[in-house]
Amino acid sequence: MSISRLMTLEKAAQALETDEREVLALVAENRLRCGVFSKWYGWAMPTGDGKWSGGVSESHPNGSREAKFHYVNKQTGEEFYVRGGPTAQFWFLHHSDAYRLVTGKDDGIDVGFLEPEDGAKLHVEDPERFPHHEFVLWLETGDDTQDDPRRITLSDLWFRRIDIEALKQQEAENDRDATTSTGDRWFMSKDLVLLNQASRKWWANADRDDGTTHPRNSEVEEWLKSEGMAESKAASAASIIRPEWAVKGRRAD
């Protein structure tokens, strides 16, 4: 894998013509993925349809790194064995870990799970270690199970250039859609355009089942005011665009 197609946090901010804080906000909102170069040991855990169960089927006298896991899909009956091993390549952070890192007050976090950049490719190349094309990688967490600590900081983050370019293109298209001076937006008020922009920015990529991805109304309100909406309207506007299902997650102010 060529490192040239990956970008540091600093370079990603420059490419998006913003600051690093805004890039981290995109990660927290699950609009931009980030990853690390793993140097740890772990096992693939299947995801996707069905409920999986299993456990260690074979232990090696030299330690857990050589252990095998046996998984069974309770719905389909599909089963397979997974061999653990090193993971020395680029992996996406699981969003739960990425969120903790970019929003936390600590200098870093201990990584628990990784996600493949191309699970289908790994499955074809090494079916013994990756017998299912949809999986997350569980990293060993016991004492003395890793040669290197699993702790990472913001300086360890990498972003794919292709994701940065796609985000830039999406933002450009959103800006074109929101224009009021030309095209079929001439009949829309500026506030209505801002409502549409805010809805896309804050809710389009939110996970309805994960309250940590739901913005507070106060955050949306501040953004609307920063974009020119009157203070007297911003609070109501933030409530208007909040989806009905969001009440199940993070509460509104």
C-alpha cells in the first residue's frame, strides 16, 4: 500500500481548506473515516446478517496468538475457524474508537477494534484468517499480548485521499444546490436554504441507533447563527430539523 494515497490530519485540513478541529468534527459526525497503521495482533469477528456465537477452539502452548476461534451463524448454520495473527497494514478505526479519540479530553485512546479497508480482498487473499468478507478485527487486550501498546493519539491518524476528494466534491455539490441567486432556488428564502444545509450537515450521516452521533440543538443553533440566521430564529430552526427518531438517542437541549 502506497502511503502517498494517505494524508495526515494536517494535510487533510489543508486539502479541505479548513482547520484540524473541523476535520475532527467530520470524523465525530461519521462523515469522514480515519485509520491507522496497525502493528498489533488480532482476530476477525464476523458481522453482517445473522447472529454469531463461538469461542476458542484450539489453544497453542506458545500463547493466544496462535489460538483458533470457531464461529457459528445461528440463523444459517454457517461456521468457520479463524486464526489470529499480526495486522501490519492500514485499517480504519471503528467509529466508536474514532469518536472517543477525536472528542476525548485525553491525549489518546487504547484501540479495541479495527475495520478493513477492503474486507472482500482480504478474504480472498487469506481465507484462513479472514473467512468472512464482512468483519471487524478484535485486538488482543490482555496483559503482555501485544509487542507494541495499542494506545494512539491524533498524530497517528491517516485519511484516504480518495475520501477527502469525495467529501470536497459533495460539499461543492451541496453549495451549488443551496444557491439562491440562480437556477430553481430563486423562490427560496435564505433561511430556508440554511435549514436545508443544516439538515444535510448535521443529520444526513447520523446513526439513528447511536445517540453519540446526534448533535445537540445548541450546536446546530450556533452553526445557523454563524451562517447568518437571526438569533431569534436559530433555536426554533434547530428543533424543526431534528428528526423524530433522534429522541431515542442523545437528548435535545
